[in-house]
Amino acid sequence: MVKFARCNALLSLAIDASGKGCRYVAKGESDNDVVKDMDAHLTSVHKVQPGEMTANILASTRTHGS
């Protein structure tokens, strides 16, 4: 199973590095992997310190697969 969270579920109307609506999907085998991936994305692309957003990332995390 793959867990994932979408950036646009956290930051609506966020713009990516190319100037378009951000469609980044953080993926991982565990919730912690997804949080780490999304933390790195938010910091590098959106210049947001995600420390306070951990609960929001976890709440938006979904599972794909069986």
C-alpha cells in the first residue's frame, strides 16, 4: 500500500516552481514517510515552515492500493 497527500489539499491555490497550480503528491509507505516528503516539498518550493502543519498533513493523507 502507498500512502499519499496532495499539496493542493493543504495549500489551496499554491503556485509551483513553474508558476502553475501545485499538483505535488507526497508518497510513502508510512504516515511518517509522507510527512517527511511533504515537509521537504513545502520548505523547498513554497518556503513554508511545515512544523505546525503535521496534523494537517496527517489528516489529508490517504491510502492507495490493497
